[in-house]
Amino acid sequence: MISARGLRKTFGDFEAVRGIDVSVRPGVAFGFLGPNGAGKSSTMRMICCVSPPTGGELRVFGMDPAQDGPKIKARLGVCPQEDTLDVELNVYDNLYVYGRYFGLPRAEVKGRIEELLDFVQLTDKAKAKVDDLSGGMKRRLTIARSLINRPEILVLDEPTTGLDPQARHVIWDRLFRLKQAGVTLLLTTHYMDEAEQLCDELVVMDQGRIVAHGTPLGLIRDHSTREVAELRFGVGEHESLAAKVEDLAERIEVLPDRLLLYSDDGESVIEAVHGRGLTPAATLVRRSSLEDVFLHLTGRTLVD
Ligand SMILES: Nc1ncnc2c1ncn2[C@@H]1O[C@H](COP(=O)(O)OP(=O)(O)OP(=O)(O)O)[C@@H](O)[C@H]1O
Ligand SMILES: [Mg+2]
């Protein structure tokens, strides 16, 4: 569906995307995970034919965005990072105007809008002003709008950023249904749980480069241990205590507010820490996540 080879995007002499290779097969949910400024949106905009690549090769549905932008766009759905809904119009009319823009006949648009409002659970808000919607409802409306032309690929740039957990789960559920209906999903996120829940395959991006590629589980297996013991000591103590416990784990990360000890058996690590006469203020054992993968690969956390 999408193939990129050495894809680059520069703004002046700043390199936002520094030569990435990506290949997205039909029907998968493909994620771009990375912190602020990683180059996720720049990549999405090139794929959506709204920003020309600076270099490398890009094909969407086998076509070149530089030659066949309109043909590609007709088969894409786009849900941009910032809401671009028309606040002058109500919910229904936002969809109507968009449908007409895609050249759909009036009668067809009307039927399609009913289906979509039902799909995103906004039927009873059809006449509401966009400004009166919650953040989650606005995102759902943007998703509905992006589906008006029955796209084969749906591109979602940070679909749930800023939403509360419940609103995020509603969106995940809808995206999961779309995937089951065969829509290829391309999404960016800096939420590791979102990437783990939704993506079959993902790339981890940092500073314009892809630093890892795989399935969520595969990435965790390849770049982290099964478990992580988190130890919280007093403020400012973590750096100096790290040296006293680092041999107890396969790997250690020192964060300002805690130590992360990577091991396949976190409980034993905590017992051993206590065995050395150290008494953390709080301890926690959890499974490794994509956050740990990112930390291992870049030395930084995903969300500061
Ligand atoms: N039009 C532009 N002109 C100049 N610099 C830009 C432009 N668009 C993006 N950049 C820069 O390119 C880098 C990558 O930006 P991009 O928006 O692709 O990152 P991102 O991964 O989407 O980040 P975020 O998670 O914050 O949305 C950033 O440093 C950004 O400041
Ligand atoms: Mg972005």
C-alpha cells in the first residue's frame, strides 16, 4: 500500500526526516511511535500528498505523490494532528461539505453521513455546533469525516492525544472495527499503550530516523527484558544509589524520579535490593513495554 525508500524531508537546512525505509502491507495497522519532533507528522504529510518529499522514493498504492496526488488522495482518509473542523458549521454540515468536496452525489452523501454518525456515536449531536463538542467527540467527528470517501488507507496523526482514557478507548474500539473491515491504518502516536493495543507492526522514530522496526511484542523481546523493577528513593538519591544495585539486573536506567532495573524476574531483584539493606520508598514490578524499548534505544523517555 505504501513504500518509502530513503525518504527525506528538509526545511531549510533542518532535516526533519533523514532517509527512512517503510513498507506497509494491505490490512495492517502500522504505527509510527516517537517523541515530539521525531518527524512523524512530516512523514504523514508526505504520504498524504500535502508536502513534497525532499528526496528518496515514495509510492502510495503504487503511485508517485508528485505525479498522482489527486488519485492517491481520493483513496486516502486523513485525520490530521490538529482538528481542522469548520467551527462555523454544525456536525452534520461538516460531513456534508466534505462529502460534496469529494464529489459524492447529494443522496449518497446523506446516506453515508447517517452511517458515519452512527459509527462514531454522534447521531444525537448531528445539529450541535462543533465548539460545543468535547475533545473526544471532535476527534470522532474528524474520524467520521476522514471516512466519507470509503478510504482504503486511513492516516491518523496522533488520534487520541489530549483525550481522557475513556475517550481514547472509544476511539481505539472504532479503529479496531475499521481494521477488521479491512482498512489499512497508518497512525502516529507517542503513547506506547496505544501502539501496543492497535498496531500489528510499528517503527520507532527518533530525530528523523527509524531506530527500530517490528511487532510490539517482538520489539519488547528484542530490546528489553521480560520484567522491570522500578525503585523510588528520595529526591536526588537515584544517581548515587544506582551504582549499589546495578549488578542485580541485566541493565539499569536512571531516571530523575526512579531507577529501572531490567530483569526477567523483577521480584527477585527487589528482594536482593532489600538484602543489601536498602529501603526504597516505593517499589513496583511490571512487564516491559515499548517505553522501555524507546528508553533503551535512545536513552530518553517518550513523553517528558
Ligand atoms: N513547516 C516546517 N518548517 C520548519 N520546520 C518544521 C516544519 N514542520 C516540521 N518542522 C520541524 O521538523 C521536526 C519534525 O516535526 P514533525 O512535526 O514531523 O514531528 P512529530 O514527530 O510529528 O512531532 P509531534 O509529536 O510534536 O507532533 C520538528 O523539529 C519540527 O519543528
Ligand atoms: Mg506530529
